[in-house]
Amino acid sequence: MSYSITWHGHATLSLNVDGTKIVVDPFFSGNPVAVTKAAEVSPEYILLTHGHDDHIGDTLSIAQRCNSLVISNFEICSWIAGQGHEKVHAQHIGGGYQHPFGRVKLTIAFHGSGLPDGSYGGMPAGFLLEAGGKRVYIAGDTALYSDMRLIGQGGLDMAVIPIGDNFTMGPDDALQAVQFLNPAVVVPYHYSTWPPITQDVMAWADRVRAETATQVVVLGVDESYML
Ligand code: NI
Ligand code: MN
């Protein structure tokens, strides 16, 4: 069993679950902090939390080059198919599905989801992944919500949560989210990409360490963590 998570800056993640490559929200081109190029990743699966262009990113070019299966909500999958990439698997909020690498459940997220061309992108989501013997929650862009307690009740090996403020939870609410989720490990993301979401991540990590039992893993760009 092997399970690694790599942060590419902003909200872009690569997971490798027992050799299966998954990219979440592949925003490489135009991402001011990304080092990896879209052409350098080759995922079997692309997971999209919502329709905003800092999350859809390079989905079409990567999916077409790699023949990736795109997993997202129904509206986004329909839009991706309409752009010419028909290898999609549509789910929706609260629904889980057993994919070959593991179970993917779409969780609620309080945010928007308009697509880059103005199309309706449905409701934004997070992901609860049960794969490789681990239970991992990727929050997506969201406000704090109290149902995070319910996600935490099942036990979490890792939670990846936004801390950037302005568009999503900021540091105070993200600290509360850690208390609701009670994961073994928390990874902050969606911060310090642009001035409005610049945060002192080390100060936040210190607060989490002082006030919770959760281990904080602050990843540098393209740095990986093995679960
Ligand atoms: Ni967004
Ligand atoms: Mn975003």
C-alpha cells in the first residue's frame, strides 16, 4: 500500500494511490505559484470540485492527452463532455461511487461554481475519498460548515482545507474546521496564490498545534507527503 499527496500550489493536488494517479483541480497554466506544467502530469483520473477557472484549469488539455476519467458533479461533467471530452463520470452532492481506485463521495461546499464561459456549474463540492486504506477529505472551496463534524465522525487520516480567506474559509474558520473534522493530519491549501488570499501559514500551523491534536503538514510547492 502506498499513498502520496503532492501540492502544486493553490488548490491543485496530485494523489498517487497504490500507483493510480489522480489530479484534483488541475490549475497549472496561469497559476502564479505552480512550478509543474500541465504537460508534465499524466493522471488516470481528474477530480473537479467546482467550475471556477482556478479549479477547472487545464482539465481539458490534460484529460484529452491522457484519456483521463473526469469525476465531478453532473453539470460540470456535462460541460466537459460538451467541450469534446466525453470520458466523464458524473456524481452529485452526497453521492458516493466505488471507482477502481477507491470510493469517491461528493460532499457539500458553500461556494459558487460558474464555469469559465458563464455556463451553470451546479453546486460546488468537496471530496471524501476512501482509497488505499485511507479516509481523506478534500474540502474544495468552501465556507466553514458545521456538518464537517459528521465527516469527521467517520475518522479521517487526512483533511485538506482552504485557509486563504476572502474566497473561502480563512485562518480562524479553518482552525474551527480542524476541530470539527479532527483529522490525524491537516494540509492547508488555497492560500498565498494572490494578494487577497495571502496568509501566514506557519502562524496558522502553530495555532492548530496549540489548540488541537491534529498534525499539521505544510507542503511547499510540489512537495509530497506519504500517508
Ligand atoms: Ni472557487
Ligand atoms: Mn478557488
